[in-house]
Amino acid sequence: MGTLLLLIIYLAFISLGLPDSLLGSAWPVMRPELGAPIGMAGVLSMTISIGTIVSSLISGSVARRFGTGPVTLVSCILTAGALAGFSAAPSILWLMVCAVPLGLGGGAVDSALNHYVAARYKAHHMSWLHCFWGVGATAGPIIMASFLNGNASWREGYQAVAGIQFTLVIVLLVSLPLWRRLAVQQSTGPGDTSTEGRSPSGNSGAGKPHFKSVMFALACFLFYCGVETTVGLWGSSYLVKMKGLAADQAALWVSLYYAGITIGRFITGFVTFKLTNRQLIRTGQITTLAGTLLLLLPLPAGFSLCGLLVAGLGLSPIFPCMLHETPVRFGEVRAQKIMGYQMAMAYTGSTLLPPLLGLLAGYTTIGIFPFFIATSAAAMLLFSERLNVFFGKQSTSRNSI
């Protein structure tokens, strides 16, 4: 029963990734048809992000009150309806309106399911969960391209993805009794034994999380997502302007960066059987820094490809492992609310850091790209190590009592 529910959650994460890359893929065709300025894509993206941040902040309280299953169902209805709205949009104003439920639905389901898996399943499932998000994010542009290359339009592409989302809605509706049954079993039974590799259950809510520890964790999520998104958004521009690559070749290299993240998360799922979350987080952060150093050095363009691949592989274990550590660090009782805060901060990093680099590059040059990435990755490592030191001291204090 738990395995069946896990498969449904995997499907939900594929559908969660599907819309994330649709707008960028379709925008070159959407823009002239709707008579929109090129920068309007950024406004739409920010509107979606704001909705995602808001829903992430309140997701903990909402999920505790109504349950993860119903929240996931309603969130998928919102995203499916929003995508259908995109496909019928007669104007940019219509797109702006539909962007709100798209963001609200995506943030709520992301936070709720991340907490559910972190609290109930082993570490490798969290890595594979985010690998499936990568599958969805990769499939979205492929689906859109298949329609754009034929006689159809971007509207049919959005309709196809909306149809996939509505199919998931039906699956989630049918599975609601399963969510309730498992919730009753876990609240009355001896507990879930699938959380292998966690700290003893004595940490499941005893004591209030220290403000500093929460701030350190939030900073890690902000800089992680800032790095991941900034590389994806500005990597091509850096390769074209500073390394002299053709635009199509640069785009291919950036797609390989995303492939590195997706493949890395699949591999990480197996590595979690041997290494702890904290070991994987530290290794990933150091590997990411090594990749950015390859971009920094005045080497031939081929080394930049290696740098992107190394950075992608380094980033792959960090996010899922940080999420999986949340109940261990802050206790089961408070983990759901803190998970929402973490997801909100992650989306904040994705929303703010890429435009910040663009602003700085406007005053200087895109050549600052690797310095910006290296600085952000170093900040992530610093806050992560401060967090480890804090919990190391806390553990020592407990053991001395």
C-alpha cells in the first residue's frame, strides 16, 4: 500500500516538473501572436514564483489541517486548470490571471509532498523523487516542440500538458481513501519503519528549533536554488559572449547541465545506501565549487562544458538531501511548517538571484557569471557547515546530560 502511494507521488512530481519549462519553450511563438514585449515572460515567471512562495509559506498549516492527499489533489486541479487557461489565453492579461493559480498549485503540492516523503521514506526515495521532477522538466519542452514542429500551435502543447495534469487529478481522486488509510495506520500503529538512516526518534519534536539554525537552513535553500537557476538562465549567454560558441551549441551544453542534475539524482539514490545526507550535501557543494572553478579559469571552451557538467552533478544531491534532513534537524512536529519556509526561500532564490546577476552584468559584463556562481556556491557551503556545527554542538550537549 505504501509502495503504491509512493508511485503516485512519483507521478505527481513528473507532472510538477512538466509546466516549469513550458513558458520558456513556447514564448518565442506565443509572444508575437499575443503582441507582447519580450520581457513579459519575466513578469509572468515572477507572478508564478510569487504564487509559489505564498502557497509554500502556508502549506504546512494547510496540510496539517486537511491532509497531504487532499492538498495535493486541489493543487493539481489548480495547475491543470491554469494550464488549460494558458492554452485558451486571448491576451497577456489572461495569462497573468492564470499564472496565479499555476504558482499557488505548484508551491503547495511541492512543499506538501516533500515533507511527506522526508518524514516517511528513506533518503534514496527523496533523490529519485527529484529525479522524476527532472524527467518532467525535460519532457515539457519535448512535448511543446513536438507540437510546434508539426501543424499544431503552442496552444495544443499547453492543452496536452493540461490533459496529463487532469489525468493525475483523476488518479489522486481515486487514491484519496489510500491516503486516509495510511494516515490512520501511521497515527495508531508502531510507526513507519521506512525512515532508515535517520536520527533516533527522540529528535521528533523535542525542543524548539533555534532561530539561527532555521536561518542557516533557509540561507542554504536560497543560495542552492539561486545557483541552479542562474546557471540555467545565464549559462548560454556566458558561453556565447565569453567563449565564442554558437547559440545552438551553447543551448545544448546548458541542456547537458540539466541532464547532469537529473542523472546525478538517480545515481544519488543508490549512493544514499552508503553515505549520509550530510556527507552527500557537503560532497555536492564542494563538487559544485570545483565546477565553477573550471568556468573561472582562462581555459579553452571545452573546459566550460566540463565545468557545467561537474556543477550539475555536484548540485544533484544537495536539494533532496537537505529536504530529507529537515525532520531530523528540526523534529517531526515542526518539520512540515519549516519545510514550507524552506520551499518558499528556495523559490525566492530562484526569483531574485538570476535577475540580480542580469542587473550586475548590465553594469559590467556577463564575464562576472562564474564569479557570481562561485560566490553563491561558497555562501551555500558556508551556511551549510555552520548548520552542521550548530547541530553537532547540540548533539554533544544532549550526550553530556
